[in-house]
Amino acid sequence: MNTSIYIAKRYLFSKKQTHAINIISGISMLGVLVGSAALIIILSVFNGFEKVILSLYSDFTPEIKIEPRLGKTFDPNTAYLTRLSKDGRIFSYTSVLQEKVLIKYGDKPFIGTIKGVSDDFLKNKNLDSTIQYGSFTLKDSGYQFAVIGTTIQSSLGVSLKDQFTPLQIYSPRRTSGNATNPMNDFIFRTILPSGVFGIQQEFDGLMVTPIEFTRDLLDEPRNVSSVEINFKPGTDVDKVQKEIQEKTGDSFIVKNRKEQNTELYKTINYERWSIFMILTFVLIIAIFNIIGSLTMLVIDKRKDIAILTSLGAHKGLIQGIFFFEGMMISAIGCITGVVLGTIVCFLQLEFNFVKMGAKLSVLDAYPVAFKASDFLLVVVTVGVIAVIASGISARLSVKGLDEMKQDL
């Protein structure tokens, strides 16, 4: 065993002449423990939030979305897109026609977005988990229905039990502006709601209908706003995205889920790294307490240091003793903190004992998810700070070495 490590270990676990040194060393170790545990817990909770939010978004956000680079709509009946719709890797291929419309219910108006979807849209079995009232039904017994977001439902006071009051949908005609009666400039259709879904504000102003209803309302018999594609498990989506972009050319934009929700991903990452930096500063303060405890230890062990140097120990060995002691304090605190934080996360995952303080439709307890990179990040962060703090302490340990020898 390295001499410096051996002596450092003896110093760490032995009683000191000054009892305060043991207390300060214990406080330093406790600070690293709490900081490391807090980092693991906070990062795991953010992972849990990210997983929950993105899983909710994935119910309405396809794995791949094809949009026109210019204009609002395009003809989906091209040779390549027709072949693509029959690709064996595809789970669902949804044609979408989307536009802003005026929605009225009784006397109340609301400017929302109508999203007409083809039948493949309903292949997503997770849609039912977003429903708060009613069901996700678009067609039944030859009738067409709409599923509306909670923003529309609350703004208009829509009641699913009232089957005699339909939603009234208004869309401008393509040739609007020539009629003597302003109402003739609008196409007007009615549809009954079958359900209310709730996800996020971005989606809750949507009204989902069969694409046939939307085509009739918008007087758009052929074109679509986008094509939404989901793939079978095991498909390399990134590879397929590049393939589709190459085949469709510059006339189209092919987006994956992250590119469809760039603001969401940015917000999650900003919050995650902001909290990480705050806790890292707390950890720096905790670890730099080691300098104080090691400085007191140097004073306590002045005679030992003088004896060691008299026996031929060089400055490097003396510095190594206090460097490794600082690293041991940090390592014990870090490992114990990581283990403790992991145990807390597992308990939360199993029993959901820490609640969010409000009953939500999606979750009522803080979610938790683990990433191996988080454990590595915490260990590296603690290690870097510990090396700096221990290095400073080691350099201070050999100051006044000649005076110690004279005192001996």
C-alpha cells in the first residue's frame, strides 16, 4: 500500500487530540453526502418529469412528421409518399389537414384549431389515457364526432351529455369577399363532441375530427397539411428520417419528435442544468470545508510531520498524506450520498410517498427515472471539486515545515 494512503487512512479513522477536528471532518463528510444525494434525487426527478411529459406529448406527436417547406398544404399522392405509406416498417401513416377555425357552442365563440386525421391516427392506443371525459371516438355507426381539448371545453362550457347542442364550426371560403351577406363568406358545419382530452396548453386548443369532415369544411378535397408517421418497435427512426429527407428533397421538412417540440426540450434542459449548477455550488461549499478540517489536522499532527521529515520523508509524501485524506473524506461522502439518494428514489418509485400537493389527472406524486450518465456526472463533479480542495490543503501542509522540525 502507498505510504501516503496508509498514513492518511490512519489519520482519518484515529482520534485526534483536538476533538473539534473530528467534528469538522464529520461535517465535511456529511456535507458531501447530502450534496451528492440531493444531486442524484433532483436529477432523477427531472428525468421522471421529462419521461412523463414526453410520453404525454408522444400521444399527439408522431415519431416523424413531413411538412411542406413553403405554403400550408401539399399533395400527398406523389409516387414516393405512396410507396412510403406501404413501407413494412411503418406502424401508422396518418394524413393530417389542419387549420384555424371559429368554433361556437350556443352563443359562445372560440378561435381554435381543427385537426382532421385519417383512420391510422386511432392506432395509437395511448390516446385513451389522455381522455378526461367521454371517449376518443371519431366515427360510430356512420356518424362523425369531434374530440376537443380542455381549453375549448372550458372556454365554451361544452357538455358531452347534451346531444342536442352540436359544435358549430366556421371556416372562410376560398372565394370569400364577393358575397353581399358576410355569412356567405364562411362554410358552416356542425359536429357533436364525443370526448375531451387534456395534455398541455399547446394541444388543448385542438379539435380532432375525421379528415373527411375537415376536407368538407375547408373545401380541400386533395391536399394535406402534413403526414404523421409512427414506426414499429426496433426501427432506427434517425436513419429513416435521413432517408425520407433525401427522397423528398428540399420541398419538404422532415422532423423527429425533438424537432417538433424544440421549446419543450430546451425548457427541460435549461431547468435541469440550472438546478444542477445551484446544487454544485452548495457542494463546492461543503467540500471546501475539507480545507478547514485538514488545516486543523496539520496543526494537530505537527510533531508527526516533523518526525516523518527527520526520517527522510520528502515534501511529496507529506502532501500526499493530506491530499489522500481529503479525497477519502470526499469519496466516502460521495459514495454514501449516491447510495442514499438511490435508495430514496427507489422508495419513491415504489411507494410514491412524496406527493406533489395537488391531484392531477396525469400524476399526483413526483416521478423518478434513472440515467447512468447522472451517476457518472455526480461522481465526476464531486471528484473534480475534491481534487481542487485536497490539492490546496496538501500545499498548505508543507508550509512552515522547517519550523516544525526546529520545534521537534
